Amino acid sequence: MTRPVVIVGGGLAGLGLGLALRRNAVPVTIHEAGRYPRHRVCGEFITSLDRHTREVLGLDKHLLGARTARNVSWCEDGKPDITHRLPHPALCLSRHALDAAMAEEFVALGGELQTNSRAVLREEAGVVHAGGRQPDPKSVWTGVKQHYRNLPLRNDLEVHFGQGGYMGLARIDPQTVNVCALLRRNMVDLTKAFPEIARQSGFCSLAQRLAEAEPVEESFCAVAGLNYSAGACRDNALRIGDQQCLVPPFTGHGMTIALQSAATALPHVLAWARGEIEWSKARAKASNAQRRRFGFRLRVAQAAHPLLLDPRPRSVARGLHRFGVLPVRLLYRMMH
């Protein structure tokens, strides 16, 4: 008899694992604190997603409508842009639509989806934690996201630096641009409109562009307590996605790691469900596999993050780019 699996969290990691388990006839229940469709603070583009992950999670049908981004500009008021081609094209798409489509397929495959459910399940056998990042009340970072229409872009992707963090822009459909920001908490007044939030954080030219565009009001969302230097939890729970590791958003790798994390844990959870190994072994194998797969790139990204936020290293990078010696491909390879 196949053992049932409970997944706490219905984001990309939880839904991806749930879909893959259902395709292998494993009984699965997903507890999601919200409901679908819903907006989440997310850059809404995927970079370097490998073929194996796409196949085992059955993602191709959900990625068909994604827009392809090949070039990125790194921007700062009063400074020349750093523009380059991505080593691998990125896929830009709405999380609002993607999460809902994956949830619908999960239910169609016979999975049990419980929305508006905050399950409190700890280290029990068969419980996988995929409920997003671990909030840190001491963190200085706040994430903010909103969609805009009629917002022209200077490139496929834009990353803007201000006094209080950075903002990323990606076109997710012909009419809509996702604007997602990582900002210092003490510089953000969430009662203000997004253009004013951008202005307060030092993004003056971008704030003007946002003020001239059309906001999608229901898409505005924010999240606090983001800590990009913390390591994974060292308890006896099996964690995937942001529960296992939170990558700095400038890498554009958050959605990719969430999906890859589900694919990495899948064979070990599946072996437990089939009665081939005990839960303690499945948990240890899944956790170790994720650390091996993501550990190096996380350490590189965590080391680069404070440098990226400092105007002096950015000036050095701009000089290297001017002379054509900025090692873009090497940096991407180390973090992807």
C-alpha cells in the first residue's frame, strides 16, 4: 500500500512535488494558506530551468505561454546602463496564472487541495514543508510587487538600483510588466502608491515612468522579514523551496530553485511512499541532495548580494563593462 504524503504550502515547490507524486499514484494532500489565483511577491521569470526538472514535474504545458527574455539592462540614475545578453534565455510569466494552473492540474490528477488552511505539522513522517521563506523579524528587507500596463521597457529585463535596494522589471504578457522590488524596510511606506515608494527609495527616473503607466491595483502585494544570509533550518523536517534555501532575488533564480528543489526531493519522497525506505532516511537524503545541488550557488549569491547593494563595487563593475572585461558569463555560471 502506498503511503500518503502531506505537503504544507502550495507555491511552486509544493505544487511541483504534488503533481509529480500524483503522476506516480501517490495520495497527496496540499495545505495552502491562501487561495488561487493569488498574487505573490515574485520577479515572475525563470532562468536556467533544466530539462529534467521540466519533465519530472510536467511543466512544459504550463510554460507554453511564457515570453522569452534574452537581454538585461542594469540601471542606475545618472549612470550609463550595463547591458548584456543572458547566457540562457529567461521565461517571463505571471505567478498569478502559473500557480492557479498547476493547482487546477493537481486537483484534476486526484490530489486533495485544502486552501485557506494553515496546517501546523512539524516533523511527522510523510510531511513535506514547502510553505515559503522563514520570516525573520530582524530583517531589514521588504519585498514589494505590482503589475503595470502601458509601461515601455528599455530591454527584455531591467534591474534598477536606488538608495534603498533594487527593482526588477519583466514583461509577462504583451500588455503587462511585473515590477518587483527589494527595499530597505525603514525606507518603505506601504500606505503610499508604488511610484512614491520608488521615489522614497531613490528610484527617481523609474518612479516617473511608473507614475505615467497604468497600475493593476489588485496585483499590489508586499512581504517583510526577508533574510538572504540565513542558512537552512537544521531541524528534522523535510523542507523544499524557500523553506530549504532563500536565494537573493537579483539572481533571477528563485522560481527555478523552487521547482528544482521539488524535483531533487522527489525520488526520496517517492521511495518512502512506496515503503522502500524509512522517513528519516528519505528526509536526510532529500536534504543532503538539495544542499549539494544549491549550496555553492547560494554561497556565491549571498556573498555577491551586499556588493551589489554598494555603489562602489557597482562603479567598478561599470568600469570593467566599459572595457569589455566584466566576466558576465563566469558570474552567471557560478550562480546558476
